[in-house]
Amino acid sequence: MNDKKTLVFLHGWGVSSEIFKPLYYFLKDEFNIYDLDLPGFGQTPIEKPMTLKDYADFVHKFLKDNKIEQPIIIGHSFGGAVAAKFSLLYPNEISKLILVSASDIR
């Protein structure tokens, strides 16, 4: 790969990864950028009722499947709750956590 840091965006409830696309123009030269549609949103179907931990585990699998190591995770709203839960479950697998209007985690 390259020496760029990696950003992973997690979207809020009721939207998809498309919400972040306008930012990519400003970030693409300095960062590797990844996004994903959380289950039940955008292009990712949901197969069962999911807990916050299930969503965090989904993100963990995405990172492993894509060989993404030590990303900066940026979570907005519900994506922020998922990101925060992920950081609690897998604290050694991210370099930074950025929460934007994050919802509550339990």
C-alpha cells in the first residue's frame, strides 16, 4: 500500500455511506478512504435483528476482510455509537476515534 493514514467512515441511522462522498474530494490526496454500509442501510442487507455489538463485529470483519490495520474511525450519529462500541471491544485495532454527533452507546 502507501504511507497514507487510513480513514474508515461509519454513517448514521437512516442513511448510507453516500453521505460522506462530498468529503472524499478534500481527503483523498492525504488518506486512504474506506466506507461501508452498515447492515440494513444502503447496499448491505440485514439478515437478523442486530445489537450494537453485532454492528461493531460487522465493522471488525470488514476491517479484517479488507486487511485494514490501525485506521482512524470516524462515526456519525449511530455510526458514532458503533465506532465507540468497536473501540471498547477492539481497543488495539484502531489508531484514532473521531465521533461526530454520536448517539448513546450501551
